[in-house]
Amino acid sequence: MKSLKGLYIVTPDWYDTAKLLEVSEQALQGGAAILQYRHKTAGTALRAVQATLLFALCRRYQRPFIINDDVDLCLALDADGIHVGGTDASVADIRAQVGPNKIVGTSCYGSVELAHAAVSSGASYVAFGGFYPSRVKQYEVSTQAAIVTEAKSVIALPNVVIGGMTVQNATPLVAAGADMVAAISSVYLANDPVAAARQFADLFAI
């Protein structure tokens, strides 16, 4: 299994499962390092189907597969991990449910204090953002780039930067020490998802 570094793709709310699988595979072919299944509007049955198929895809490419905020689905599939937001279940509660070997990520927005709490609660990585406006998610765009440098000096966990990420605006964040860049529309809505993913992956090849 690959380490927690590189392009971290997050799925859009697509009901077309064939299209979701096709573009996800193209992103993995382009070098995406991690895939998170996130579908906030799908029903339980569709989520189970899509997650099962995406998990099998990630297994073929030997990439970690993360479930967004659904511990039951994560455990049912024996997925590699789960990501929870700041308003979801606590990291400590999630860690207790999934055990010591799963990846547990959490959103810390623009707060190093939340990241410190995540470390003590058993998180595997912390996510900061939004840094830029997103075409997919609505949130307060208030996170400053300086948090990446600060976090690298005081938080002993890999970090993810999220929110409106393009190759251009992610570049200085990677230079500042971001371990992963999370992207949705920049890959899934790209004319060439393979090339889009490869451009992000190349940021970490230096």
C-alpha cells in the first residue's frame, strides 16, 4: 500500500456509477495516490454499490481507499480508512470503532489547535482548508497558506490541503510542505483526467 503522500482524489456526487469508475480509474492511471469516496446525496444502496466497485478498483492499483464519514460502510467493506469532518463524529470515537490499523483522517480547517487534538485522538492525517473557492463544496475560504509551514513544524502527521485546488495554486502549498493535495473538480471535470492527475502527481516527484 502506498504512503500518505501525493494527489488525494475525492469523488463528486455522481449517480452515474460507470462514469464514476471510468474517471476514477483514469485518475489512478495518472498517478493519484489515494481515493476517497464521498457522496453526500446518494442513498445507502447506491453508496454501497459505488464504494464496493471503487474499493476493488483501488485494490487493483494498490492505492488506499477512504470512505467519507460512514463508519458502518467502512467496516462493512473493510476499507483502508475513513475521513471525518470537524462536525462529524470525533476522531477518538472513530478510532475506537475502526481499530488501530485503519487510516483515520480529519478536517481541521484553519486550526492548528484542531490538528493537535486530532494527533492526541489517534488521527492518521490532518486536512487543512479551504484555501480557495471550490466549485463543489461550500465553505468559508479563510485558511492561510502559512498554516502548512506551521503545521509541518509542530504536527507529526501527514497533512492534506483542500479547497479549490488546481495545479497552479497547489504548487506553493506543496513547496511549503503539504504532503497531499485533495482535488475533486480539477480532476473529475477535466477534459483529460489522466493528464490532470499526472500534473498534480508531478508536484510530488521533485
